[in-house]
Amino acid sequence: MKSNLLSNIYNPADLRLLKEEQLAQAAQELRQFIIDVVSVKEGHLGASLGVVELTIALHYVFNTPEDLLVWDVGHQAYGHKILTERREIFHTNRQIDGLSGFPKRSESVYDTFGVGHSSTSISAALGMAIASKLKGDFDKEHIAVIGDASIASGMAFEGLNHAGVTDANILVILNDNAIGIDPSVGALKKYLTAVKNGKNPRQNNIIKSLNFNYSGPVDGHDIPLLIKELNRLKKIKGPKFLHIVTTKGKGLQQAEENQVKYHAPGKFDALTGEIHLKSEENLPPKFQDVFGLTILDLARKNEKIIGITPAMPSGSSLKFMMEELPERAFDVGIAEQHAVTLAAGMATQGMMVYCNIYSTFLQRAYDQVIHDVALQNLPVIFCLDRAGLVGEDGATHHGVFDIAYLRSIPNMIIYAPINEIALQNILYTAQLGLNNPIAIRYPRGRGVLSKWEVENFGQYKKINIGEALCLKTGTKTAVLSTGTIGNNVIEALTASPNSETIAHYDFPFVKPLDYNTLNSVFSTFENIITIEDGVKNGGFGSAVLEFAASQNFKNNIHILGVPDVFIEHGTVLQLQQLCNIDVKSLINLFTNGVK
């Protein structure tokens, strides 16, 4: 009977006490531990299973945390967390007040750099390596682990380009499994495939051309080979590059066979890998599917419609259009800046471009939004999926800044639909022809209309730009909401004993604001409450305050939204409770008044 090795590994120092021939067993136990916890608690599975052997080899060979290890994105860092003093609390991963789903500096000294968005690891590790040299530490190792989808991003190339003209002690490890969240795309992917298949001439090596000491490709699941290669590379100074080949989902057959589904599969059977399916009968559609089905329907009728997504065809549901109209729907890889300017270029030629980018990722292309789209007043249609609080992915992924960072940009229209019908109609309205760029923000998850597809899909109605709607009349207080958080208001008003005194207005357009309706509201109601699922600083409530100040209104105004702190991970309901924008908090506010 083999003893359990993992139970005796608290940190990498314990791992290094094992004999090399014991590491295969440790890998098997670590892989099973990840499967057992994630099957019950949910999280990112495939990426961490794929790098179990690499994780063990890195911590075995290098003197972490003195040697600095940076994981790109962090989807693959579960094994790292378990081996670095967090095994006993790993079951709290992604839960409120528990471990973050991503490496986080404040959580552990072994997490050398906070990550969540891709392609940052090379720049960060290079910065650390240059700093070490300036401090006179020439022996410290600096390792960046980056995937083949992430290394295709512009920022990764910027880091490689700089590192190649330094003598920094940096090791870049390319974890090549041909998939990110969706399969990797692009010319670089084809190059890497040729390298792996031995079809690329030795002299034709991109990495060597950038002045890196290149080795590989090697089997990323062969621990003795990894250890031998890492020990060899330790002795070499300057920029080094190790190309390893792994299988995402390694060790769980279904995760290997369906890598997209098992990136973050939800709850599943730890033995068989079978996903525990939740009944979707009579459930409202996901907002991403409302987008995906609507844009496909519109594109069938309007040949000028183009769809673009940076590496999220499944998550955005642009996949429907990519499957039926592949010549007009593009996955450009992890390249948000390119996606925005590509859309701008197409718009100059009269195309109607729907650029679907998660709210948190559009932050990465802010200059392109301003300089390439808004300054030229090109009518690009930005579809910002995952707007608002996204839940367990936490601070790196919440889409709570978009209203504030877009509202200040001239020419920009900002629209937040309250439900599926509104989203469908604004997508339809946009392709009728707009004079400005528009950002349409909608949340992760499901809508509120269980029969949307049967009763409403395809029945389009043009929306008047800048128009607010009165959803409910009242006598004393007006609640102004924008977007789907308005459904919390509707539910709370239904349960509030004094709801007859409270009016509710839906302001889908944060910009331009409906000044006529605002004038009427401020002239009628003593108390005004605004609510949004974005940051209060600079958001929808701020826009209402600016209006009130400009018109010299003295009404009592109370702003609800996300406070001026980074909101951590938890369920969406728990995070709404933290921000006092959940239904229960609103019932209390409407019943007892503003304190």
C-alpha cells in the first residue's frame, strides 16, 4: 500500500524532500485532488490538470518563493496553490472570503504577480529579472509560464521583443496545448503546430530570432525529462525559452476529449467525469445566446453585418454565426486592441461591425476605443458581455467599470438592456444605421423571460436613442435604474408595503441621458434613488448628479452601486448583498427609507 505523499507536502520545501522517482505518484495524487475538489466546488479544471507535471517540476527544481514564478492568466495555477501552503483550504477556492481562483500577491508569497487577464507574465517576469539585476542579485531565477493562446497576444510579443535585447535572467515556458478557452487560432498557432510535428525547418525559429536560447518541444508530462531540462536551463544565463507540449484536461478522459466544455465544467462526477446537468427546461435564455441568435438572424438578412470576438466564440455565442457564416464572423485570438481597430477599419468601409468583448477585457483596448473608433466617430457596435458583477471569477473579471470609463468619451452611446427583448431590439436598431459608436452592456448568465425565443425572437422593434421609460408610477420617490439590475427593483417593489409611493424608471441609455424625463422626475419627486451594477464613481448615478447640479435641482439623491473598492469573489447574490443592490436590501430601503 503506497503512502499518500500529497498529505505530507505543505510547501515546495517538503516536495523537494521526495526522491525523483516518487514524483510521478505525487503528480497522480495532485491531479486527483484537483479533480475531487473541483468536481464538487466548481472552478477551472482542464488547464490545471494539464500542467500538474510541470508544476511539480518547477517547484522541485527552483527555489520558490525566492525564485520567482509567474503564471499567465492563472487558470492553470490550482496545482501551484495546493503545493504552496493552501492545500487544506483549497476547498474554499472561488468562494466568498476563500481563496481566489487566480494567483494573488496578497494571498501568498508564492504568488509573485496577480493575474486574471492573459499575456502579462513575460513583461512581469522581465520586470522582476531586471530589478534583481539592478539590486545585484544575479542568481535569482524568474520564470513565466504562458500558454499558446496567450503568447499570440500583442503584449506577450512586446515582452519577448524587449527581453531579447537584455541579459535578464528570465525563462519563458510555453505551455503548448493548442487551446485557450476555445481552440487557439492564427498564424502563430499554425507555426507552433509545424514545430511540434517536426515540419518546421530548424533555421526558421521565431524565438531564436528574438535572441532567446530556445529548447524544445518536449513532453510536458514527462517529469524526469522536465527536471533534466529545467536543471540544464538553470545554468544558462540570459533569456531562455522552453517549449513544452501538454494535453489540457490530462488524466480525466472526458476533459481530454472535450477541452472546451471542461475548461470550467461546473459540478461533475469525479470518477467518470460526467457533468451533472442542470435542467434548463423553462429557464430564461442566457444573454450571450440572445446576442448570438439575434446577430445570426440579422446577419442572414443584412450582408453588411460582421461579427468579431477576441478568443471568446463560445462564451460570447458568436459561434452560431461563425458556424453558419464563417466568412463574416472572426475569432481574432487574445487580441482586444486588434479586435477594436479591425472593427474600426471595417466600419470605414460601410460594414456594420458587432465587436463582442467581455466588459473586463475591453479595458485592454481603451486607447483603440478612443483613438480609432470614437475620435473618428465610426459606428462600431460594441457588445459588452459579462457587464456588472460576474461572481466567482472575482476582481479581475467584474465588468463594473465600463459605464464610468466609456461615459467620458465623446460620441459614445451607452445602452444597458433591462431584459432579453431590449437586447434583441437594440441589436436590431444598431444595424439600421447609427451616427455614432455604441456600447451595449449586458450581464453574464440568464435573463428573465423563459419564453423569449418562442414569443419574442425575431419580432424586432426600433428603439429611440436616448429614451427612458416609466415602468411604474408613484408619489414620493423615484427609482432610476439602468440595465438588468432594474429587475431587482421590480421584484423589490412587488414585495414592499409602501410601493405605491415609489415610481420606477428604466434608463437604458446612460449616454445620451433622457433629459426630458429627468426634468419631469426632478420636478415631481422629492427623493431620487439611482441604481446600477457598476461603480458609483463616474457611473450612471454620477451622470444624474451632474444633471441635477447643472439644472440647480435640490432634491434628495441617493446613489446605489458598486463602492470604490475592488470587489472580491463570491456568488453574484453575495456580491450584490455587499453592495446593497440585492432584492432584500432594496426592500429594506424602500420600506424604511434612506438612512
